[in-house]
Amino acid sequence: MRSASRRFLTMLMVLLFVQLAVPRNVTAQTELSAADRDLLIRVRQAGLWEMPAGDWARTRARDEHVKDVGMTLMVDHGRLDVQVRDLARRRGVTLPDQPTADQQRWLVEMRDAPTAADFERVFANRLRAAHGVVFGVIAQVRANTRDDEIRAFAAAANQVVLRHITLLESTGLVDYTQLPQPQSGTVSASAGAALDLAATDVITTVVLAALLCGATVLVLWLIRHPARRLKAGDKT
């Protein structure tokens, strides 16, 4: 009997030791989806032209607020660029090393602006439109990615891009009529995905609601019929 008890205690101690030895809060890396990879590429691509654009705003703009906005964009995208290159290196994603043809054309448009006022207008509108596009991409990845690292990076990038949108709009130079119209179908699909419940979750919710309702009715009945409750107690 004592031998069996000792064996049991020994096994219990071994199991406890194994549990304590298992590392906690270890994030398992998943295979990146096409959308995950596209996010890293787009963020890197944005920095390749928005950093020089922000630098130009510091020196070419006449308005001090536009200069400050350019400085903020340049610094923020510099930080994001460091993060995205590190994340891409560790996750095996090849990043671009030059702006796209459109982005190069926008830079040329800023460079060739005849006056400081023209530069400010092109700067605010081109960057506001570009931030609006990448903002939607980041939001989709943040909502749907299965990778913890990508989710954290998307959350950080989302805050940066939203801040830039607000700053660019604060210049008073953004022509909202030139922005693309929202795609209601995409928004509806995203909203539906966010509100979607699995069938098991729906069934569980209904069952719990029914039990809670029944318990509430029983309590109210006992409160209203104390005499019957006491008689039942006497019989037992």
C-alpha cells in the first residue's frame, strides 16, 4: 500500500515538474498568407516614396504646418521601414527596393511643382489618397490574419496611417472630391465577417439564454409563493 502511494506521489511530482518546465506565452509562427505578405510589401513600398516626399515637404513647403506634417511622415515611415524589413527578413518575404511607377510619377510631380503652393497641394492630395488605400489593406489584414506577429504589426501600422491621414487633412489642402468612392460591397463583407458567429456559438448562446430565463422565472415564483416553499420544506 505504501509502495503504491509512493509511486503515485512520484508520478504526480514528475507531471508537475514537466508542467512547470514547459515554456509559457510562446507564440507559434504560422505560414504567412498572401494577404500577410502583401501587407509587408505595401508598407515597405509606401515608405520608399513617402519618406523622400516628407523630406521635401520640410524644405520646399512655405507653410510651417505642412513642414511639420512632412517631418512626422518621414520619421514615422522611417520607423515602420525598420520594423517591416526586420519582420520580412525573419519571415522570408522579399521586399521591393524602389517605388512603383505610379509612386515615381507622384514624386516627379512634386519635384516639378512650379511654386511652393503647388507643391503643398500635390503633397497633401497624393499622400492622402495613398494613405487611404493602404489604410483599407491594413484593416483587412488586421481583422483576418492568423499570424500573431502580422496582427501586432498591422495594429501598429494602422495607428500610424490613421495619424497621417488626420495630419494631411489638417492642412486644409485635401480635395475630398478627388478621393475614390468607398466600395460598399467590401465594407459589407468585412462587417459581416466581423459579426459572423459559428453555429455552435449561436446554439450555446440560445441554450444559456433559455437556462437564465428559466432560473429567473423560478426565483420570481419562489419569491411570490413563500408559503408553498415553506410547506415543501416541512414535508422534507
